[in-house]
Amino acid sequence: MDILARLFEQHFGSAPTNIHAVQGGLGGSARIITRLANDTHSAIGILNENVKENTAFLEFSQHFRQHGIAVPEIYRVHDSRTAYLEEDLGDTTLFHLLSQHRSGAEIAPEAVAAYRQVVEVLPLFQVVAGRDLDYSVCYPRPSFDRRSIGWDLNYFKYYFLKLSEIPFHEEALEEDFDKLSEYLLSARRDYFLYRDFQSRNIMLHDGQPWFLDYQGGRHGALQYDIASLLFDAKAELPPALREELLNHYLDSLAEHIPVDRQDFREHYYPYVYVRIMQALGAYGYRGFFERKPHFLQSVPYALQNIRWLLHNVTLPIELPALMEVFSGMLGSEKLQRLTITARKELTVVVTSFSFHRGPVQDESGNGGGFVFDARSLPNPGREERFKKLSGRDAEVIEYLEGEETVNQFLENALKMVTASVRAYKERSFTHLMVSYGCTGGQHRSVYLAEQTAKRLAATGGLKVILRHREEESWVR
């Protein structure tokens, strides 16, 4: 951390006063990701011993920015290239936005509009920036070729099928893997393949999507990335919306290159399958092998996607052994138990309120949780310029973030809340309340609730519901 602090001070001319982990232990990467901040500046610091992986990210970032694509600015890089400082894009991922703007299968227009923006940008990575990219810095391979595909399929076989005890005929399955690989390689593959183009790697910042985690990018087919986004497991995009977004993507792609839609679709679903298998391999490795149970929470959603594919898609090639494996996964008692566990996902309800109207009522029946009294903090509501604003408005946020007592209050509250979240998840508890009260329920409590909800949602592995109880009575 000293390296990152020095880089921060070199770039901004002042030392960070707060350093905290962004992902905790919930990420799927070996990188250590932290947020460094003081009263005037904020940045994201990365520590990673894998110099080749860092080089790919740093070189790609510079290249994409030259093409006008919204990726983070790299502020400073340590001479060893094992640490670097980049632009802080906030905490709102596309997945977080989606979670906050849906009710079951009903997804609000704001989230749909964000997804449409995202798929419009994807061809800029794949085609425009991909034309003159230096693929020699790709890590670990310059192309999504037969070897890369083989790694993903074996990842699925050894870390998911074997560890979840799904029976299969190994030789027959390998023959199907060969046929699938051959077909995947028949698609045109001279584009940039982002590799991990999914909702948690896309930030919403300044009203537009920004993009992260493309360090595994390489030459590949167009179908892979859009499959990654639309069949992102826990996003649970409804089939009709997936189809709408796929068509919108193809329309955007056609602005850059001629598109044979029939040929694209013939290769599309085989790439959907291989992406799902790669993801399941990752869930199995992190969940079964490394014993990080929150990764297994995504398995039921991936199985749901497989069930839909088996009932609605006919592949252009016969893969009987693989289809038998998928059927076995859907009937597996071990995996069904994961589905039951996933239904017990922890829900954290974060609420702002006014003490004048009394405390927040617990609707879950569990009782308990946290009630933080923010009335001791500086009150923007006393100043005329803030009276018609709330804790969601930039002017109020800037005012409160400029007060050290507010920052300390929030960090102390978050330490207690995140400790309880970890314990609740370990004990399979399903509900936690976190409430912030102030005098009017419009400024301080709203700001604290917003920041807490963003921080919790960024960790993943739980459902976060944000409520502002007094919103209808705010001074407008």
C-alpha cells in the first residue's frame, strides 16, 4: 500500500487520508484493488505481481483512450509495473443499476437505455480500436484460438463437472469439445475480443458507460463478447430483452462493417455455450476448490440459462455427449441444493428517514439491524442554497464529502455494517436493515444511505434495496 500512497502523492501533490479495499475478498482476480482518497482527490490503486497482465491493461487503456472510448485514465505506473494508479469511476456498475431498476422480470427503461448504450460501444472496441491494436502485448494468448478454447472447456470439465460430481463419458465429451472448437474457429476471428464483457465490469459515470477489466483481450470472434453480456448469469436478462439488445448490437455493428446476420446467428449460440461453460469453470474453481461460497451463488442462474438454451435453441452441430452433460447438471441434486441456497441470498435494506416521523419499521419480521443517528453531523439543510436539494445532488454531496466528520462517520458505519454482512452470509441469514436518520430525512441521511448502498452493491453476493422514506415530503 505504501507504493500506491506514494504514487497518489506524486500525482496529486498530497497524500491520501483514506485507503480501503474495493472488492474485499469477493473478486475473482488475484489483483488487490483499493480506493485512495483525501479531501480533494480520489483514485483507484492496483497491486498485481503479474507484470504481463498489467502491461496488457496499461497498453490497451492508452490505445482505447486514443480512440475516444471511455476507459479509465492511467495516472501513474510504478517502475516495476506491479502497481499503478487509475481514474476512480465511482461505485455504480451496470449490474448495480440493473438491480436497482427492476422488479422480477420487469426492467425499468433507465436500465434498458444503459444496456443499449453499452452495446453501441462494443463495436468500437471490437472493430474500430481492434484494427490497429498491438496484439503482441495480449495476455495470456494473442488469439482466442484452439488452445484458448481448450483451456476454457477443460476448466469447465475439471473444475465444474468433476467437482460437482456430474457423470460424463470423457472420450465422448472430448469428441464433442473437438467438434465445438472446430465450429467456433470457423467464425471470422480478426476482431478484438474483450473477453470479460459483463455487467460488473461496466461502470456508469457522468451519464455514460465506462469500461474495465479488458486485460484478457485478444483476437477473436464478434459473438463472444455480446454473448458474455446478454447471458451474464446473475443479470437474468429476460429472453425478449436479450433479443432486442442483440438486434441493437447488430445494427450498431453494421455502422462499421458489413454484417451477415444469418451467419452471425449461426455462430452466436455456440459462443453463448462456450462462454457459459467458461463462467461455470470459474464458479467451480472459486467456489468448490477455493471454498469461496459466494461464487456458487451464480451457478443456479447459469443453469437457468442452460435450461432456456436446451428448450429454445437448436445448434448447427450435433453435440450429444455435451447435451447429456447439461441435462445431468439440471437434474443434479448437489446443484439443486445450490439453487435452494441461492434463494436465501442476503437482502440488505438501506433506508434514510427523519427522526420526526419515528424509526423505520422492520417489514421482514427479523428485527435488529443498524440505526445510525446522523444529527450530530454538519447539516446542509440549514443553508438556503441546499434547502431544495437532497443528499443525492452533487452540490450536497460535495459539501458533505468536504467535512471530515462526515467521512469518518460513514467509514465507521461501513466497517460495522460490512462485518455484519460477512457474518450474516456465513450463517445464511437472509435480511439486514441499515437505517440512517437525520432531522428532515433529506440531506445527511440520504447521502449516507446512498453511499452505503453503492458500497454494499459493489461487493456483490447480496441484494441491496435502497429506500428514502421521506422522499415524498422533501422540500422541492
